[in-house]
Amino acid sequence: MSILNSLFGRRPRPEPMPDPETARAVAEIAGCEWETVDPELDAEGIMTLYLDALHEGRMVGFHPILVLASHALLEILTVNCEENAGLSAFRGRLLTEDGSGGSTFLRERMAELLPEGEDDPDLYGAFDENAVPPQTFASVAKGARRPDEILLLLKLPIEKPWRCFAYLPVGNWNDCPTAPQMTAVCKYWHKQYGAFPAVISRDELQLYVPVPVTLRTQAMQLAEEHYAFCPDIVDQGTGTLGTLAGNLVDSHIWYFWWE
């Protein structure tokens, strides 16, 4: 406690604590089988758990999603449902729409960020030859989670993984795309690259890529799409598309974060 706090009787705010009831409420919105992940698991242990669930899901018919449950995530899910005529109506619409338009959405967003004909070498930069691409969901592991987050494994009753946003309608705040837009983009990326949603939190989305991109040219094109989908990963993260592209080559994990 600082001297000022001692003099004036101010106490530091307590760290938010994990709330099992909030975690349960998040899982109940999804309305599927779920379990709490051992909080002591490290990144490698969580990756093994997820891959085992992925294999099981393909055998019996579900898609696993790791969810960092928190009060903030619950609020986002609740508000999105309320603003779209309730959970049942919103889910029904997302499950019946074809989810097309993902590539168009990305092109339009990129045109807004970088108008046609405008050259921005500072944005593109050089391809990062020394990047160490991520291979685990490190941000959800022990020691990386926020104090109020509880990691859940949800088993969504879907065959098409991009339909997960019908059960967890995140997004639609600041620059974060809406749930229908996320559905369309993830459908497009699944068809193009085999990627699919694997981790959802209040402000993060991570995709798992069974067969990563390996070519530099392919990674640079993909980096543009990632930037269009989530500018913060460059503007407040890698700094350039070249650095982002270096992190995409041979990586099984695509990471997105919105402020």
C-alpha cells in the first residue's frame, strides 16, 4: 500500500475473482454439454485437451470451443441476444443463414483501412524471417488468464464450426465484427484454409489451423485479411503486416484481439 493510501485510508481495489455462477450462465446460453478445464493446466496441456476433444467431436458429432467465461463476456452475450429479438430468434437466424459474404466483407474493410491506390509501406513492412509462430492457445493457460476468468470446454452440437457464433453470439462492439460477420468470415477461412474457431473470450477469438500456410506470398495475403478482420492485431500488436505474416507461416493458431 502506498504512503498516500496509508495517510488517507484508501485501500487498493480487490482483484476480481472467478465466479462459477457466471461461468455456468455463459455455458447455459450456449445450451450444450460443457466442463470446467483444470485451472492448473499449462498451454501444452490445454492444447492436448482441445485436440482430444476435437477428435472425440468428429466421432460423435460436436465441435469443441474453449471459452474464457467472465462477467464481461456474459454481458456481451446477453446484450447481443436482447438486441436481436432474444436468443432463440437470433440463434435460429444464424443457423439458417448461409453465412456467405466473408471475402466481400474483408475486401470492403480493407478498402476502408487502406483506400485503393494509397501506398503505405510503413503498414506492410518487411516479412519477418525470424518470427516464432504460435502453436498453442497460450493466452488461456495458467498464469495468462485474467483473474476473473474461468476456462470452459463447450461441446457445441454443430457440424459446421463457423456456426459456433449462433451459440455464443459475441462481437458488435467498437471495431469488433458482429456475430453474423464473424460467421461469414470464419466460413470463408474454413473453406480456403481449413481454419475454424477454437477459443472465445470477452475480447479474443482464436482459430485452429490443422494445415498451416507455408508460403510467404500466401501469408502476406492472409495477413491483409487478418488486418481487415481485426486491425488491432497490427496497430497495437505486430506493427506491420510483414511481421504478422511471419507469425502465420507454419502456425496452427490464428489470434485476434479487439480493444
